Amino acid sequence: MEKVAIAVLGCGRIGRMHARVLARHPRTRLIAVYDVMADAAAETARELGVQAAASVAAVLADPALRAVLIATPTPTHVDLIIAAAQAGKAILCEKPIDLDMARVRACQQAIAPLAPIVMIGFNRRFDPSFQALRRRAEAGEIGAIEQVVITSRDPAPPPAHFVRDSGGLFRDMTIHDFDMARSLVGDIVEVQAMGACLIDPAIGAAGDIDSAMVQLRARSGAMVHINNSRRSAYGYDQRLEVFGAKGMLIAENRRATTVRASLGAATEAADPVLPFFIERYAEAYAAEIGHFIDCLANGTTPATSFADGVAALAIADAALESMRRGASVRLD
Amino acid sequence: MEKVAIAVLGCGRIGRMHARVLARHPRTRLIAVYDVMADAAAETARELGVQAAASVAAVLADPALRAVLIATPTPTHVDLIIAAAQAGKAILCEKPIDLDMARVRACQQAIAPLAPIVMIGFNRRFDPSFQALRRRAEAGEIGAIEQVVITSRDPAPPPAHFVRDSGGLFRDMTIHDFDMARSLVGDIVEVQAMGACLIDPAIGAAGDIDSAMVQLRARSGAMVHINNSRRSAYGYDQRLEVFGAKGMLIAENRRATTVRASLGAATEAADPVLPFFIERYAEAYAAEIGHFIDCLANGTTPATSFADGVAALAIADAALESMRRGASVRLD
Amino acid sequence: MEKVAIAVLGCGRIGRMHARVLARHPRTRLIAVYDVMADAAAETARELGVQAAASVAAVLADPALRAVLIATPTPTHVDLIIAAAQAGKAILCEKPIDLDMARVRACQQAIAPLAPIVMIGFNRRFDPSFQALRRRAEAGEIGAIEQVVITSRDPAPPPAHFVRDSGGLFRDMTIHDFDMARSLVGDIVEVQAMGACLIDPAIGAAGDIDSAMVQLRARSGAMVHINNSRRSAYGYDQRLEVFGAKGMLIAENRRATTVRASLGAATEAADPVLPFFIERYAEAYAAEIGHFIDCLANGTTPATSFADGVAALAIADAALESMRRGASVRLD
Amino acid sequence: MEKVAIAVLGCGRIGRMHARVLARHPRTRLIAVYDVMADAAAETARELGVQAAASVAAVLADPALRAVLIATPTPTHVDLIIAAAQAGKAILCEKPIDLDMARVRACQQAIAPLAPIVMIGFNRRFDPSFQALRRRAEAGEIGAIEQVVITSRDPAPPPAHFVRDSGGLFRDMTIHDFDMARSLVGDIVEVQAMGACLIDPAIGAAGDIDSAMVQLRARSGAMVHINNSRRSAYGYDQRLEVFGAKGMLIAENRRATTVRASLGAATEAADPVLPFFIERYAEAYAAEIGHFIDCLANGTTPATSFADGVAALAIADAALESMRRGASVRLD
């Protein structure tokens, strides 16, 4: 099986992580990395033994290149998607596509005639436990899904300056949970959101929230609760509960070891949960790449398509509106 | 220590359960039971070796009687509370006080000059696990409370005719969860509710819902999520999660045994959770009585006072309004 | 249903515990307590509102008395069993019957013609979790039993003077585990034992051990491992694992609450396990009494008969011999 | 960091597994594979894009080669160790070194003057959970170790012909547990073993057992229990419990996902445990290689040295003798 030649645009934390996955992945060949900060690109290139490209144009000009992974700052996503599509490359782009729905729609129209394979990086769908849960639910093990509870808490708040450009908690963080909700119960038709700044006043000063609860109604009738916090003392809390007519499936947190301590004051104490996304979703990131390569090989639409990116952003926008207006917002 | 002489009004399922607890309790002496259905009273009286009273008046006329436990249908609560208060008896009344806030306020005013000891039967506050969780949270173990997740699912839906007189899911079932929320985070100032009829169309036809998600905001800033279902295949699902600045406390479900089975297809499989409130809250009901007797002995206000009954009903009313209007409802 | 009139001989810790259970039990009527220390008897009698008998003879002379519970020091058991049997009373005697097998056999012969109902207090058989496990294993859920692991660790070592008269760890403590092994896999034919004094040198100085591992072979072919310690920092560790051709059943420890704490350093930390036998086996002691009353009512042999007491003691003696000789000891 | 050039001798199941690990490992360069069955070598070589060597001599003649991994049948280990040592290569050899202690000692003497780096493949020591447990115990978290319980059950019995050449369960399977015991409590001075053929009569006919219980005493005074079965319906059961003066550490089994199902009949049911060593110890095998490379780089003796291989085999021999003689066997 030939390895797919791929380049990474953006060598920040998440770009480097992806580059490392691609460099090791049995089905990909990382051939270039690029970052507007030449140093970051050079360092990643050196680490992985690949070329640091001089420009995006240089990357896209390589006829051997089959696909790009876009991990640059969000405001650049739309232009890079369009450029890559025009160059005939397949695209795996980090979420969110953009913070502005109008720009997202414009991008969608711009690339439509080119029919590129575009996948959005909703990595959590590819987590083995979440995937197993979804497959079992789809197979009917718990009957019709009636309620979903998504727990999603980051270990520590980002710096306030990050928050300022992030589009806010719903578009930056909850967007993963909105996508997860859609993957389990389908189209969302109603959103009720409640947010607060309980952790870091600087986040509030930057106009954002750091704690949130959202409830969604799906067209199927199922209801979804999401809770978010920007700080979790015990690690990156990522759990899923799906309740149906015949029972319940839960995907618990993951830990580095299976050790349990029973001492005087407490028993069966486990490790902290895995610290953050790089550890928690290591397997998911590799599986995400595998799915992307499958789609390239078979010409199929990714499970997390451009349309899924649009849909998740629409829920995020609705959540923001719901929170601001103190009202349910309908999406249909 | 002298045992407190007490009578039970109402010999339905919950009344009989209370009568049995009172008959066995080391600090109470059950001296009479009453039900408008003389047969029900006679049967309970026979079982427990006590007197079946001919009327409420006869019960209250007994000078030896110190307290009554009111477990009659909800519409009779207000009149019985007033009658018992006028007879100088302490009162332990099942929730809800009444379905109509105006009647509840009127009752409150009527008994105010008599200053009776009135306790509302929010039994879950007295569950050893929930109590331990609350005490540890109050002691600061997890820092300031930021989020609460209350899971509360009945094993099977009630008959539709019951639903018709129940005041609806929020006033009948969620009211316990509203009280639990208040006991953990204090006054509630905002309510967002979403309901659906996903289980039994007859419940919908009777004008009620059988599935719900509610989110509350407390004056403290904390947010609370409640999920309710009228049917749970694996038993009476009663869990509590409290998340704070320093960590999280969870109270898990209870089971009849600690046995875990590892067979071919699945491992560590536990028993179903305890089937319903009589089993699940057996210890809580006994502790509730203990607290009531303490209040009588010390002249203190119960932890679940008339005012708590009013507050929980106010949240239920707000939830109903929120669901109907599709808007956040403020309570302050 | 008439309540069975019963008396308790011995008002030490375990005797008082039994007396309390009998005083509350729905099927028994505690009518007297006795102890050679008149003060202990008087205190227990006062607490429970019963008579403190002046002598064993006075207790047994009461024609209303149907049964005695013997909770006196071990050396007095044999004489009391014989006296009670001669008085025509049913007998529930704490383990062990005696430390000396010859005396036990003589007792067995002495009472044989009287055919009394004699039950030995192997309380653990009546623990709901262990009982459920055994019933499921007997029903074939895990196929033929091949291996059993019994974990049995006391919270804290007894005083050395107690150890001196106890008959040693195998006869005093492990005897419960030997009985549990027999209840699961039947007759034991081979014993290998290893002991050590790792906790309290005073126990070693008194000629006993405080830590032990034993392995047994049953006639069925099944193997059993028992581990014992006289000190467990996290509470009274009482677990059972049964492994068979089709899977495994485990009975886990019990805790006061279901609370789990996730803090910075550790997650899902549970309470200490229940502290000691009075808490851990509260339900078992009540069920044991229930079984005894059933046997009286139906004239059936108790599940933990005199013969079971003999068999468990025989294994204890074999374990002691195995440890001393450094050899397997055969029991058949 | 330069990658260490290494070759794999033996391309059976375990050899291929190692070859795959070495081919992917960031610190090794797999340069050749060899098997006496040329087809097996060729297939592995093709899969991993390396050379299939024509002979062991050809492998060892390569001056670039730094180390060999020996995964051939046990009877060939000794000769290959000597040959590799004489060729100046470092050696990572699968357990056991040999089934015959005299040959093992002779090998030890033969290579002593060459002072090669020799590591024995006791992979379990490198399991992250077992390693974390040991480190925490060594750091004193549970005080002095008093008792160890090792559960080690294979998913399914090997074919009887394999058993015939395996040296028997103690030398083939329990040897891992003996090494684990030594890694936790140090030198073993006494062994009591009990075996049975409960699963497959063909194993008994081949002169072996398929079920065993062993207890060990360490020089430190600590006691160790090991239970083994050649068949476990729920997967490869690999657990560790270490009990000490201040508490207990347990390493639980591992599963493919964290999903828990609560259906009508059972709740919190988890996946089967990982099926067998390749899945269960995937991380351990990679860490084992890492440790071996560290030892090469630093010239240090591996944590699982030749001497450890000798010591584990000595316990296995003692266990066999104990089982046959029905007696404790001393090792000091």
C-alpha cells in the first residue's frame, strides 16, 4: 500500500502534534511542514526529518503532494482551504472552519465546484471508547436514544489573550461537544445555553465565559446536556453517557495506569485522568488520519465533513444567542 | 429517652412505608393510622398492631399525640397541615405541599401565628451518600461549587391517570431534584427547562412529559443540570455529581450486593441498581424521621422546612413556564 | 407468627452485639442474658430491657425458653452446648466449638442422642453478597469452580493476651475462611499453610502468627487460596473471588457511602471499607438468626451445623500442622 | 540519537511481534531477521522491509549489528546466547533461558568472561501499571510489603504438543509470576505449590498441569500467592495486589475501551479484558526494548538480567519439586 504524501500547515502545538502522528503513521508520508513563523517550521522539520517549506504556495505546488493538514490559526482556515482545493489537494482542517458563519458559507460555495475531499478535525469521534459506544447504540443495544450527557472539562484555562481570538467558549471548545451530540442523535433543532465566568475574571474581562451548561433537542426528540469548564483539578474530564429505552452506555475517563490505592483515608483511588487532548486522544488522532486516508483511497465523504463543521458552528452560534437572549433558540 | 407519639395520615404506598418505619424506629411510637379508605387504614393498622383512627379529628384529638405524618393525596395536604397546626401537633408532610402556589402561600400565612414545626418530606437529603457528599463539599474539599449534575430516573412510568393529578413531572418528580439543588448551591435565580414525551404517549395525552432536562443558575453563580426520565431499564437511577474549583465528588447508585461477574462477553458486571425509592432510600427515610424527632426535641427548624417546600415548588413552576415559553425564567 | 424466646449466654462484645440483634429481630424475643461477670450482664439487660439471669441453670430452667445463643469464651462452649442440649434447647454457638478436637468429638458424641438443633456462628455465609455469589455459582453461571481466592484481613491486631487464649490465627480467624471455602467447594482434602509474624512482635512472643497464606485442595479438584492479616490500614478487608470454567464472580468490599472523590492527586477515591465485623456483617448476623429460626420452625439442620464446625476446625488443625512441618497435610 | 542496529532470531509468533516492535521503535533499526524455517523469516522480512538472513552466522557476522533478540525455541537459547556473546553482541533473550538448570549454569559460566549485556524478556516488569505500582511501593506508600497476590490466567490452553516441550506450567508460564514476585519482594526462600489438571485432560496426559496455586516466602518475610489457569473465559487475566503495613496497591486488568453498559440484568458491565499478551503487554514490549537500549547506551545491567532468569527458573524448579513431594521447598 502506497503511503499518502501529506504536508502540515501550521506548526503550533496542535500542528506539531499532527505532524508527529503523520510522520509515524503507517499510511502517510509527511513531506513538508510550513508555518508563517519560519523558526517553528524549521524546528518541526528538523525534529521529523522533513522539509520546511518556504511558503504555502511552495507546499501546494508539489505535484507529489496529495493532501494538506491545516492547523494554522482559525482566521486563515478559509483561505487555505480554498487554495488547497484549487490546487487539487485533499484537506484535513482543524476545527472550527471559521468563527464567522458568513465566511464559512462563502468558503463552502467557493470550493463546491472543485468537490475536494474536506475533513474537519473533530478528533473525538475517533476515540475508541466513544466510537464503540456509538456503534453499540446504533446497533440498538440500548434502544432509541432519549438522553445524552456530555462532560467536557479542560484541565486549565487558556490565557486571556487566546480567549480573545477564540470566538468564545462555544465556538472554540463546546464545538467538539456539539459535533459529538450530532454524531449520536443527528440534527439539533433547539438550543438552551447558560454560561458564567467562575474561574478566571480575565476571561470575563475578555468578554468570554469559562463555565457553561447547554441543553439541546434533536429532531429525533432526544435531549442532550453538555457541561463545560475551563478548569478541572483532576485532569481532562471527557465522559459520555447515552441513555435509551433499554439501558445506558457510559464511556468513562482514561488514566495512565490501572493502579488503585487503598490507604487509610480512602480506597480504590485511581490516577488523575489523562492530562489533556494530546494524551487523551492520542489514539483518536491516529484513527482520524486513518479515516482521512480511507476517504482519499475510496473517494468517500469523511464522517466529519465540511457540512458537519458548518452544523456544529451553527449550534455554537445558536448557543451564544440563547445565552445572550435568555431564550431557547430554534435551528430548523 | 421517651418515644415520640406519632400518627400517619394516608395509608397508600408511601404512607404504609412511613408507618412501617415509624413502627420500628427506636425514637417513635406509632399510635394511629388513618385513611379515608377505611380498609387501607385497617390493613395497615393490623399489620403494625396500632389503632385505625375513625377520622382525622379523632387522630388530632388525642392529647398524647405529638406529631402527624401526612401522606395523603396532595390536594388534602394544605387542610391537614392547618388542622394539625391548630391542634398543636408537629407535622411531617410529604412533598409537594400543594400544586398551587397561591394555596401554599395561604397555608403558610394561616399557620404562621401557630409556629408549628413543619418538615417537608424531601427524603433524599437524608440519604447517607448524598449527605456525606454535601458535608464534604461544605467543608471545602472541592472548593467553591461550580457545577452540579443530578441524574434522577424512575424505573417505570406511572399510570397516565396518576400523571393527570400529579401536577406534572416538574412538580411531582423533579421537585426532589430542585430541593437537592438548593441544598447544594442555595437559592436558584434562573431556570431553563426542556421536556418531551418519549416513553408513553398516554402521558403526553394526559398533558404531561416523561423526559426532561433542566438547567438552573444559583445566586452563587453555580450551575445545575438535572435529567429526568420516567423509565430506566436498569433500576432507579439516582446519582449526584458536584464539581468545584478543587475537584469533584460523585455519589453513585446503590445495589443489593457487591457481586461483579466477569463472563465471556462482559466483565465486572454489577447488579441492577436498587429498584425504587423504598429500597433506595430505606436508610434515608429512617434518618428523615430521626431528624424530625431531633427538631421536636430541640425546637429547631427542620432542614427541609415549609419554606424549602415553597422554594422547590417555585422552581418547578418556573421550569414549567420556561418549557412552555421557550425562555429562561428568572426567580429573583 | 410467634416469636422465638431466646437467651444470650456471654455479654462480651460479640454477645452484646447478638443480644441487640435478637432484641430487634422480628422473629425473636430476647428473654434473658447471662454473663459470669454480673456487671456485663446487668448492663446489657438494662440496655435491652430484659432480665439478667443469675446463672446458666436459671436460664435453662425457663420452660418458655426455646433456644440459647452461646457467646461465652471458647473453653466454656462444650459444657454449655451439652447443658443446653440436655435442657432441650436449640443452640446457636459462636465459632470455634472448642480449640481441642478431642473435646469437640466428645461433645458431638454426648449430644448425639439428644439430637438438638445446633448451629455454629459462621456468620459470613449469611452475608448477602457472599450468599448471592454462592447461589449464582451453584446455579452454574461460571461453570465448574476451579479456583477460589479468599481475602480476609482484620483492621487491627488483637491484644497479645487475647492471642494467647485464641488457639492461634488459624483456629480463631482463618476458621471463618475455612468454612467459607467448604461452603463453596465442599470437602477439603489437602492443606498447605505458611504463616509469619510481620505486624506485632508481641503476637509472635505469644506463640502466634499475624499474617498467613493457606492453599487448600478440595475433593472436587478445586483449589482455594486464603490470605489473612491481623492489620489492614483501609478497614476490614473481606473479599471473595470464585473462578470457574465459564468466568469469575467477585464479591467486593462494602463501604458506608457510594461517594467517590476526584481531586488533584487521585480520582474516584472511595470511603474506607467498613471498619469491622459488626458493621460489615450487620445484615449477615440478622440473616443468621433468621436461618436459625427457620431451622427451629422446620426441624431442619442448619447450613452451618455442628459437623461444619468440626470440619472447619479440622482444616485449622491441619493448617497448623502444615505450617509447623513444612509439608502438605492430607485430610482424607 | 543513533538508532541501534538489531536482528531478530526466530520468526514465530513472539519473534514476529518483537520484530514489528523493533521496526517501529524510535530507538532501534531492525536490520535482519532469521528463522530456521526460511519461509517464516522471508515473510517477516517482507512485511517489515528488512533482510532475511541465511544463517545465524551471517547475522552475527555483520559488524554493524549491535544486538540480537532471541525468540527461537527454548532449547536453542543457550547456544545462541553463547554465539552472540562471542560475536560481541548484546542479547535480549526470551524466557526461559533453558529448561535445564545445569545448562543454564554452564551458559552463565561460558559467557562470564565476555561480560555481554544480556537481558531476559520478562516483559511484565515493563508494564506501565505494574511499574507504577512497584515504584509507589518502593517509595514507601504502603509501608513494608507483607503480602502479594498475583493473578495470572491465560485465555486458552495451548495445544498438548506445545505443553510437552514447554518444561511444564511452572517453567513456561508461572516463571513470569516468579520474576514479578522477585521484583516486588526480593529473594525467595520457600515455595509451596499445588497443581491440577482441571481444564484439558490432554495436558494431564502430556504430564503437565493447567491450574496451579503457589505460595512463596521472601527473605524479607513477605508472602506471595500466585494463581494460574490456562483458560479464562473473560480474557487474559493479569492482576497484581500488593498489601503492606500502610495500605494496598492493586493493578487491575486492561480493556480496549472504557465503555460500561447498564442494561436490565446487569449494570456497569465492562469489556472483556484484553485478549492475550500481544495486546495486554504492547506498551510493555516497547518499554522493554527501550530499557534494553538504555542499558546498551549506558553499559548498565538490565533490570531483568541473566541472573534474574536463573533465579526465576530456580523457583520454578522448586515449585515443581514442592508439588511432587507435597512439601515446602527451601531455596536458601
